[in-house]
Amino acid sequence: MTSFRTVLIESPCRLTYKSGYMVVHKEDETIKVHLSEISSVILHTLQAHVGAYLLSELAKQKISLVITNEKHNPVGQYLPIYGAHNTSKRIMEQLAWGEPVKKRVWQRVVREKIKQQAELLLDRELDEARLLLSTVSDVRSGDTTNREAHAARIYFQALFGPDFNRDIDCATNAALNYGYALLLSLVNREIVSRGYLTQRGICHRSEYNEFNFACDLMEPFRPVVDRIVDDWISDTFGPDEKRLLADLPNKLLDCRGGSYKFGSVVSLYVQDCINALCKRIPVDEIEGFSVQ
């Protein structure tokens, strides 16, 4: 059984815990899912009542619980307070990461993100792909010349049209925001489960952002969400499209000579970045991935 299953709760119900299972009590049926199978639970209804015993067990098993609003967009996440037995030690490690290594890891992250953007444009046979590929080598330590933003402007208009920008109200942006929120929840889970702080980023450092570190490490995976949106979302973004994006953890990627589920690749990537920041591996050994 896989431990990267996303459970969507879309109708009124009561959620409880019994003997290792999350039990979903509906009006006309009862469904049981073993916690060992679950990576995250998404509440797509405001009429779900979650028992305290279940919340406790979800935290123990490091299972993310994502809460949506009346428009079914993610607005909150429940995560364990203690993700590892030596959380205090790992937080001290995190606080001691030096600026040079943080800048080099951020350089690696941005290069991987632009490479993924270029590969998507290449798959779409768009000329801008070559321009993005040439930009990868221009990314300096800390991305001091802001190649990430430069590449993003080229990329989004090439992929979604010259009139597109991330501020307009449209189905594409609604889908992107939804997918990015789910991606953020996956990365948050990986960071917390290793005993590190999501608030302490290497590039993102906003005092108002609880997820600075997750915002850093999610960047290379955004184009995977973009690919799904470009393939399947056009004029509307409704329940069916949300289910499609909610299955993101099960999408297959090529990584380290094999085929892995998206959730597994996120886990491997987060661990590589943390190992590099702790100087357990060279920054150049942070491994990327390819979309099948």
C-alpha cells in the first residue's frame, strides 16, 4: 500500500479514529481508511466534524489536514508540533545555516525551477524554451540578478498567452492557486516531519509568512502544477478539476534512475536541500527530476 494517498472529504460527515483507521461516517455509509495509506486529508466541505482523537493520531502519523473555505479553496493546514524526536537540535541547526550555503542552495533551486519551466515549454514546442534554457546558467549565487522573475515573465506569457498575468481573475489562475496551495501543504509536511521550521526560509523571509522555507523548496515543482492546468483547465474550474489537482501526489516523475510518485520526489528533494544546507552533501548533489 502507498503512503501517498490524498483523501478528499466532499460531503457532510463525521470523522473519527478507531484501531488505526480514519472512519468516515456519512448518512448512508461508513468508510474506513488506514492511516498508513494516507499522506494528506483535504476537507472540501464545511460540514465535516473531526474528532479530537483523530486529530491527535493524524499529528502522530505526520498526516497533513488541509481545510478549505466556502469556495473550496485551501485556507489552512493542520500539522504536528513535533515532527522529529530531536526537533530542538534540528531547529538549532537551521538557525545556524550560513548565508553562503543558503545562497548556493537557492541558486540550485532557481536553476531547477527554470529548467522545469523550459522543459514544459519545449514539450509545447514553444520557442521561448531555448531562451529559458540559456537563462539557467546565468543564475548566480542567491539569484542576485533575479533571473527567476525574468524567466517567470517569459514563461507564463508563452504558456498561457501574451495577455496572461498572475493577477487577473480567471479559471487558469484559480487552478494555479489551488494547485500551488496543495503543493505548499506537501512541502510543509516534509519540512515539519523532519523537525525543521517552515517559517525560517533561505530566500523567502517575510515576517508575515508562516511558510517561508516551504515557499523556497516548492519552487521547482510549480511547473508540474502548471502542466496539469495547461492540459486540463480552460474556461471553468470546478469540482472535477479540483479532484484532478488533488491527485497531484500520485503523479509519476522520473528521478534517480527510476519512476517515483510526486510525493516521494518532493520528499527526496526536501531532504537533499536540507542535507546540503547542513553540509552533509555538496550543493551540486541536490538531484532534480523529469516529468514523464
